[in-house]
Amino acid sequence: MTDSRKKVLIVDDEENIRSSLSLLLKNNFEVKTAVDGNEALSLVKEDAPDLILLDVMMPNLDGIDTLKQLRDSNSNIPVIMLTAANTVRTAVQAMKCGAVDYLNKPFDVEELTTLIINTLDQQPTTAVAEVVSAKKHVAEIEADFGQMVGRSENMQAVFRQIEQIADKDTTLLITGESGTGKELLAKRVHELSQRKDGPFIAINCAAIPETLIESELFGHEKGAFTNAIEKRIGHFELAHGGTLFLDEIGELSQTVQVKMLRFLQEQEFYRVGRSKPVRVDVRVIAATNKNLEDLIKEKKFRQDLFYRINVINIKIPALKDRYDDIPHLIDHFVKKYSKVYGDRVIDFDESAMKFMIEYDWPGNVRELENVVESLMALAPADTVTEEMLPPKIKSRRHSQPLKLTVFDSDLNFEEAERRFETDMILKALKRTNFVQTRAAELLGISRRILKYKMDKLGISDKPDASESEASQSGPQKQQAAE
């Protein structure tokens, strides 16, 4: 029977590293090992792997030279570098040679599993091409997509969606937590659309009292109500020929929702106090941090309006779900505020950056920007250390299903292997919205094997239940499975 699993080649001169990684990966991948670069190159010629874990420091032919020879031979196999030498120079050198990513020893299983799944989820040629492209243009990049920074796969998926729908002129609904950048995304859609030369008008529906929101949106005639001493043009008319962005649309009253629905159907509205309709040419982009379907059930939001605004939906991921973007966002904000603070440039040492990445960021990108600006203003040195970080950053890290160092742990190997396998399966299920067939393909195993492993490990096929199970300790989970 042919083994259809993805192939991983582990290249390291330390036998304990090779054997430990092999044991951890063998249940989900076809694993081969090599003791140095020469052996690795021979194995690649015989049967090209889907991914290579490559140590930097090795005898005979080291990792950097091995990587160079792979790329010189036009091999597009994704390579993740592993090293105990924690230096920026080594990391930069590896990335320049075409490595997809870079991990320090002792490395974290959570980080390793995320890298493996994310890398194998892409076509290898695409993964390498993105790295080469990023290296080529890194000096020119101020932001990754207009003013939006995001090199993680889930943000790149958002950017691809925007490029596809920007010029379609249909109504768009942007969802996501507060502070994720919904208005920035709406502006980018406008800039890429055929309406880019028209106005972009934004209004926060939650920031305007209910008694005034109708007038703000649709305008009013002179004398329409008390204190209406002159005619007022509303935001719909101001946005004529362009885009109207309605942030927090879930806060609109039922009365205004009815008028909004009429406009989306007829492209016309009535100013307060006017009996003749006003026609305008406006594209509406709405945004909310609430679940509108829940509001519909509570009879706080009209279902027919929801269907009108939800023609296309783009969800911006929370910052905690794209933590690999945090270093890039920090660099972006340092550049943004450098001139404000006398051309100051700050960086973060390894410990401080680790805290920044592991903090759960309830305020998302907006909160990160505020923290960076605060450090630009107040940090006593240009290299930010752990001691300089705000207390909240050091005391509140996001919950993770697994936080374990492979070679520095009190757990026995059997339990470490169990937790590693559980984490990989959960990640694959979440990435594929719990569609088991797709998750199995992503892991390189059959659906039958995946179901067997889920039953053995006590992993539910329901997202909420799986979240709960992931937070249990290993022995609890094993007892539940038995």
C-alpha cells in the first residue's frame, strides 16, 4: 500500500534531535533523517521531501551551504532552519538564502506545529516565491497592503479577497473585533475601486446619539425640527460618487434600518422634513464587531437588511490569531512614529519580543500601536527589555492549547507525543472549519486514520467541545479517551 502522507526530512548532526523529532512526527508524516548536508542532498535527489527541517551548524556541509546548493539546483522544497545559535545575523543569512522560516533550539512545539502546518498548507513553490519576493522588496515596504500590515497567511487571504472584490461595486460587510482595522480595510477597498477619485465618507453609528443619527445620515431640511435652523446635507449625499463607510452598523435603530434598507434597494432616500426623494450614487461598506445574526434573533436587527449588506463578507482575524504579524506591525509603528519622537528608532530584545507575541491583545492592532508609541515616548533605552514593558503585557498571555519546550520539559515522551499530535490535529481541524476530509488532506493522512486518532485522543468533531478538550491536561484527556 502506498504511503500518501507528506514527507519530512530532518537534517541534524545530533542524534537525540533526530530521534526525538522523528518520534514526534512519525505518526503523521513519512519521516527521513540525515546527519549532514551531503547526506540530505543525496536523499533529496532520490525522493524529494515536502518539507525539510535543517540544522545550521553541522560538520562536512553546514545548513547554510546545504540550503544554497538546494536553491542553486532550483529546488523549491520549503526549508525551516533549526539552530542553537540565536543571532540575528544567522537568521538573516538563512532567509536570504531562501529559508521559509527559522526556529531556535530548544524550540517550542506550538511554534513548530504551526510552522509545519502553515508551510505544508501552501504549494512549496509559492512558499519559496513569497520568501524571495519578501527579501527582494523588504527595504521598500512601508506597509504590506496600503496602510495594512499583514504577512501571515490569514491576512494575505484577506488581501486577496479585497483585490478580487474592490471593483465589483457591491455592498460589503466587514466583521472583526474592535481594533482590527476595519476602517483601514474599507479605505483600501475604496482606493482600489473605480470610485477611488470620489469621496470616502466614514461614520461611526455608535458614536452618534439615536436622535441625531437619521439627520447625520440622510440630512434634513431647514425647520424640519427644533434647532434645524438651516438645511443640512447628510453623509449619503456627501459620499455621492464615492464610498460610505458605516462602522458599527449593528447600533442603528429599527427606524433608521428601514430607511437604510430602502436606500440599498432603490438608491434613494428622504431628507428629514422633505417629501421628495434624493437619488445618489454611493457604494456602502458596513462594519461591525457584533454578531448580527444574534441581533436578528434578539429582534434588534432586521433580517432583510442583513441580507442586503451581507452580499460579500470579509472577516478580519484578531491579532492573537495572527501573532506572526506582530514583529512586522511593531516595525511599521516604530517607523510611523519615528519622526514624531525625534527620529528615534527602538527595537526589542528576545525576551521582550516573546512577551509581545504571547500577549493576547484584547484591543488588537489599535492596542499594539498604542503600546509601541508609549514605548517610543517613555522607554529609557533604544533596546526595549522585559522590564520596560507595561505590566499588562507581562501578566496576561493568550491561552494556548500547548506550550511545551521539546527538550526542556517535565513531561515524559509519551505524553509529549500525545499533546503534540493532539495540537496538530486541532490546528488542522480549525484551519479547515472542522471539515474532516480537508483536515486529513492537510495532515497527509486518510479520513479514516484521522477519525481513529480523534477518537483515541478524545477530540470532538464539534468546535466548541474541541476548544474545551484542548485546554484539559494530558492525563485528563487520556482518561476521557479511555
